[in-house]
Amino acid sequence: MDDSTIKLQAKLDQTKSIKNINADIDKLQDKIVKLEIKTEIDPKAINKSKSLLQYLANGAKKLTSWLNSTVTFANVFKKTYEAIQAIKELDTALTDLKMTTQISDRQLEKIYQSANDTARQMGVTTKEIIQQTAAWSRLGISTSEAAAKLAEYSSMFAAISPGMSLDTATKGLSSVMNAFKIGLKDTDAVVDGIISKINVIGSTQTISNSDIVDFLTRSSAAMAAANNTLDDTIALGAAMVGITGDAAEASQILNSVSTRLNGYDGDTGEFIGGIDQLSGKISNLTKTASTPDGISLFSDETNTQCKSTRQLLQEISEIYDQLGDREQIQLLETLTGGQDSQAIGAILGNFDTVTSSMQSMANSAGNAGAEMAVAMDSIEFKMNKIKETGTGIAQNLFGREEIKFVLDVIGSLGDGLDWLTDKLGLLGSIGLGAGLFTGIKNVGNPKMFGFSFA
């Protein structure tokens, strides 16, 4: 075979191979097209895909539903527990109230229910109202109705006095009521008779309600014994705190002067007499053109009743500038016994502050109520009202007696189990425990009710 023949045969073989490859490629492409068409239109494939997706979606929905139910149940359980805890705290406060006063179960229940209404109005908790009712009972208020009313008023006082606690409000009002005999028979007199007077001074002068209460708590008894009214005491106290900057120091000074001017030792409080002699000195030192006979320490012609501290100091202040320096120094020593004379001198030199306070208190009726209305419009009060509304709902849903009954039943069951395990001993306890465990395992099992899903 010559060269030309060999080359021709190679060309023919090459052509045949290319044809075969092309044919194979055509077959593969045909299979691919057929597979794509089958996938696109095969209903079985589509149904299988949809079933899988639907299964996953349904599973997700069930999981979401279960989670929601679980969270809801947990929240309900939490809120129920919190409500029962709130009732428990109220019951503890009621027990304290019952121990501090002679009160019937009916009266106790009435206070229990009304305390929530008061709390919502006064910006405090129901528990605090009950506690304050008990506090007023311990302070000598004879009836539960009066104690509950005063608990409302002390809450009002604290609400309009920034920084003042309920306990401070209660103790302050109590000391004033007992010293000046205000509100002991008519509790409603406390609002304008005490609270409005304090608040109008605390709102218009550089002294807070808390400072006034601090001063009154320390001084009410001594100032009342020296024939001063509550208005006298607040006016002098506010002026003195403005001078000293300290309620404790102010009360110490005014207590000492007041007791001295009534014949008592300023330090010991013991009666030392010498009123006539003291009055004579004051009269001699206060003789001026407008007061030729001087200023008397007494308010009556029989010289048996001393003037109030405020009245005497006011009369002296009106002629104080007419006295010489020597007479002023001697007068201050006579009034104070030589101690704290500068503070008294400062008041005598600027008595307009005291007079202004007296005028403000004379027109203070309604001040506390108006201030309370402003406080009630605050966000804090409105939030507290919502919170205490929840407490009221808990009171309605969970009766104290019902809770006590349930606890008694549980306690009885516990006592019974304790007795039983004690009788059975260790071995019996193990057997009993195993039996209980088996019973618990079977609870909810279909076989327990005669069913089988096998």
C-alpha cells in the first residue's frame, strides 16, 4: 500500500470517529432535555416538594403555638404568684393592725377593702395605708375609722412634701395634734388645721415641709406649754430656721426662751419661779416714749397668764429699734438667760418674716387640697393608680380566707405524710416512694385507661 493510500485511510478513520463523538453528544443532550422536561412537569415531583414544604411549615406553626402557650402559661403563673404574694403582704399588715387595736373582723375587712381605694388616690401602696392605720392606732387613736382617715391624711401630707417619708409625716402630725389639740375629735380638721398651714409656709419661704415638721416634732410640746398656737410656733420656727439653717438648733433656742419666759429652766424644764422679777426686768428695759410703762410679760391684769412667746417678741420688736445698744444687750440676756441672744436679736430686728407667715397661714385653707390635685395629675401618681388597681383586682380574685383554707389543707396533707413516713420507717418510705413514682409515671399513659396505640 503506497503512501497516498495510507493517508486516505487515516482521513476516513478520523471522519468516522468525529461522527461517533457527535452522535454521542447528541444523545447526551437529548437525555438532558428529557430530564429537564420531566422535572418541570412531573406531578409526583411537584407533590413531593409541596408536601415537604407544607410539613416544615406546619411544624413551625406548631412550634410557635407551643412556645406561645408556654410563655402565656408562664406569665399567668407568674402573675398569679405575684397576686397571691401581694395578698399575703396585706394579710401580714392586717394582722399587725388587729394586734394594735380592738377591732372586729367586719371592721378589719372594711379597712382591707377601702385601703386600696385610698392608696389609688394618695399615690401610695395598699400595704402602706394599712400599715399607717396600724401606726395611728399605736399612737393612741381610739377608733379604726379615725385611724384609717388619718392614714389617708398622712399619705396626703407625704405626697405634697418632697423627700418626706410616710413615717415622718405620721409622727409629725401626731406630735402636733397632741400638743395643740387639733383633730383629736374631728380628724378632718387635720387637713386645713395643720397640713395646709405647714405647706403654705414650705411653699413660699426658704424652708421645706420636712424642716418644719422636724422643728415641730422637737418643739410642739414646749411651745404649746408656753401658750403658743400652732401658727405662732410655725411662724417663729420658720424664721429661726432661716437664721440658724438647722431645725434642731432652731427648736433648741425657741424651746429654751419659751420655757424661761414661763418660769421654767430652759435646760431642765423644772419650774424655777421668779416670773414677777423677770417681768419687772423686761418692763424696765422696754420703756420708751410709746411704751412708758414698758412691755409686760403677762397678758392679764392679774399677772397670772403669760403672753405667748410670739406675742411678747412681736411687741418687743415694735420698739426694739428705739432702745440703745446697752438696753438691747441687757434685754436679750434677760430673755435668753445669756445664751443664743444673737439669734433672738436677729428675729427682733426682722420680725416682718414672722408676721408674713402668720398672714399666710390665716389664709391657707384649701392649700393642701389644691397641692394634692396637682400631685395627682403627675405621671407617677397615674402609674401608681394603675399598679394599685392591679392589687385591687388581686383582692377581688384571691380571698384571704380561701388562701388560708388551701394552705391549711396543704399543711394537713403534709402532716399526714410526715406521720405516715414516720410510721413506715426508712424501708417503708422507699417502698412508698417507689409506688408514688410508678403512679406518677403512669399518669397520662394511654395504657392507664385501657387504650393501646401499638
